[in-house]
Amino acid sequence: MEQEPVLTSEGMKTLREKLEYLETTRRREVSEQMKKAVDHGDLSENAEYDEARAAYMKLEKEISETASLIARATVVEDHDISTEVVGVGSLVEVEDIENGGVTQEFRLVGPTESDPGSGKISHQCPIGKSLMESKLGDVVSVETPRGTKRYKVVSISK
């Protein structure tokens, strides 16, 4: 059974903005592309029409998936984020015990919002799973391809 998606309030806002864009601006662009293709005549041998139709079908699928995600998602509101225990939405600073005390900061988010390059990691990834429910001062172990890493929770904030 598929898990219910989890989003931060920021993630939900971003998804709603994406849906708005897809349903208005992008849908209008694809419709114009199809109209131009139809204006070129015979649809049976019109590669431009086939391309526009494929773009339309892809767009409608993306709209449907985004709307479904919004409808099914559980939103973690800012006021629900604890500074005592790590959970979805928490901003966690950890100290890499094996790497000379180098610190890193992670925001735990649902898989849909995950963007490791900007410090947003899924609560379902190995580091995220290890950090979930930890408290200030806890040391967590994470299994990585290069072996076990240990992190100490230095701070938890919203």
C-alpha cells in the first residue's frame, strides 16, 4: 500500500503554485501549439500535430498527478514542528563525528520536496530515517555505501 504523502506547508504552497501554472499558462501554451498544428492541414501526416498532442497528453497527466498529490497529502504546519524532537519540517544541525566535527544542516521534508543540493532531505532516506525522532545530543548511525556514519544532533529548529 502506498504511503500517504507528507508535505511541509512550504511544499504545499509550491505544489499549488505549480498546479496553477500548469492549468493556466502551460495549458494555454500547449493549446496554442495544437491550434497552430491543426492550421497546417491534414492531421494524418502532421508530425507537428502529433508532437503537440503528445505534449497535451503529458501535461494533462502532470496536472492530474499534481492535483491528486495535493488532495492526498498530509501537511505539516509550521506550528506542528517541534524543536524538541526531529520530525518532518525540522531544521537539524548535525556534527559528523568521524569527519572531525564538520557540521551540516538538513531540513527534513517529504520525498516530493526532497532536494539534497539545497539541504532538503526526505524523512525516508537513510539519513532522514536515522534522524527522525532523535533529540538534541543524540548520536545516530547511518548505513552508507562507504560504511556506517555517525552524526550528533547539535540543534533542532523550525
